[in-house]
Amino acid sequence: MVYRNVKLITWSSTFTCGIKLIDDQHKHLVNLVNDMHCHITGNEKEEREYFNGVIEQAGKYIRVHFATEENIMIAASYSGYAEHKKAHDEFISTFEKYILDFSSGKRLSLYSFTQSLKNWVLSHIAVVDKQYFGHLRKIVARKTKDKSDVISVA
């Protein structure tokens, strides 16, 4: 079971929100999941070594991405902010539990982890994030004259 050059997720226009900063971050998350997937070898020692090197970077990036989305939602007065933040917080909690289990020596299944990430990333971008994309596009459309906006349409 080696997935060396096999993408787990293929980026498509279905995931595009039209806000360049968010689209770029989502693409990075997809690339991160694909990179993890390409390191599934079936060799637990190799996978643990890889996971040790990438997991802190992944956690930091996910937090940065969530903070970016949350700051944009606050700036845009998005009414679904609290619910969206709750979804982010739940994901972080699950992610941290997995890391804690891994750190305490529990057996690593990079395959299961990447499948979980894939499912979460795709459902979050395609369903949950889409709920605020429309709201943000309306804000951007109203403010296109102001070039200093944080939100820009790709």
C-alpha cells in the first residue's frame, strides 16, 4: 500500500470561493493532505518519522487558516460566525487528540488520518465554508472601490 504519486484530493473549481487569500489557503491544505497521502508506505516506522516532521507544521497552518477565516467573518459581520468557529474549534480539538495519542505512543495510521483530513477538508470547504462565501462576495462587491480591503476577489 504505497501511494507515492497518487493525489487523494484533486482541486477543482467547486472548492473555489473567489476570495484569493482563502482559495490559496484551501489549496495549501489540499496539498498538505496530498503530501501526507503520498507518504503512506505501510511501514509504520517510516510513517511515524514522516508524521513527526509534518504534524507541527500542519497544526500551525490549520490554526493560521482558521484565524484568517474567522477574522474575515468578524470583519464582514457574518451572522454564522459563532457556529463556524465552533466547527473550527471541534476540528482543532480532534486534531490535538490525535496528536496526543500519537505522542503517547499509540499506533499511527497515516492512512486513517489522511482519510479523516480529506473528508473534513472537503466537507468543510464544499459545505460549511460555502455558507459564508456568498456573504463575503456581497461585502466585496459593495467595497470594490476601496482598495484597502483585506478581502479581495480572485
